[in-house]
Amino acid sequence: MLRAAGPVLDGAAPNASPVGRLLCAALLAAGALFGLCAPALASDRIEVRSAELRPAADGDGVDLDAVFDFDLPWTLEDAVSRGVPLYFVVDFELYRTRWYWFDDRRVTSSLTYRLSYSPLTREYRLARGTLALPFDTLGAVMTALRRVSNWTVIERNTLLAGESYRAQVRMRLDTTQLPRPFQIGAITSRDWTLTSEWRNVPVRPELAR
């Protein structure tokens, strides 16, 4: 009777056939590959590079400046090129910290960007509120989308001297504003799950006025 040469693979029976040993090796290799890939698949696609609070230029409140890092998956690029608008939301929260109880949420604010493309004019547009800017390329519009500036997130007199605060920010693709067929597809496709983790934003004492 022929016997397979070489060391016995973990998990394979000592008397297993060559075909069985080959199958076991393939399964082990696939498991190792999955283990290596799993962390990357679980990671967020949007990263908050930086976030800072500063006094508003007009002295009325506090503005947020933030920089995000991400690229559109091919599926989303293709959808945009076909005229499907994408909505990206930046969420901000401010809490007054309390050692004796849960932190008190004082501010919840969201800023929505609408990324769209017109096949007729071959022009990208990025809208923030009532302001919409045109761009010639996807790279140019993505550069603008990744940076948030001059967003007033805290109104005047919200921060009180002597109190302790913490803040956080994130960016996400809002799939609830997609056309219905794409909302259904977003449930099963990871390409449509674009979000970042919450990033802490320092609240300096001098911001309180």
C-alpha cells in the first residue's frame, strides 16, 4: 500500500489518503488567509485624520475643522458616474462630563454633503446646505469632501467656565437617502458601508466664554 511521504498535517488523520491530505492542506491555507484578511475587512473605510475646535471668526460660537481620509469603492464610483447622488454626513456631539452620573449631552449636530455627477455636463458637484461647487474630476471633489472647515458646532454661551467637556466627531455615508433599489443593495454589500469610528475632539478651557 502506498503511503504519503512527509510530515503529518495538523488535523489530518495519520492514515488519510493523499487526496484527503491535500484537501486538509487547502482548508488550512484558506483558514490562514481568512484570518489574515479578517482584520482588514472589519476595519472602517473612513479615517478621521484630525479634528480641532476653535473660536469662530466672528466670535459667536465655536467652529470645527476636521480632515478625513478615504476613497470611494469602485461600486460607489460607478453609481455616481451613472447619476446616483451620494450623501455623506458629519456628526458632532458635545458632552458635559459628570463624575457622579452619566455625561450630559449638550450638543448634537450633523452636516450633510451631497456628491453628484451630471453625465450631460460631465461635471461633479459637491453641495453643503445651499452652497454647491462644481468640479471637473472625481479626485478634485473628493479632496474637498475630505475636509470640513468653518462649521459652527457650538453656539455662544454653551460652554461654561469651570465645567469639563468632551466632544467627538465622525463621518458616514447616509444610505437612507439613496434611491430605494440602492438602499436594498446597501444592506448586503459592504462597499456601501462607509463610516468612521467616533474621534475624540479636545475641548480646551479657553473656548468657554
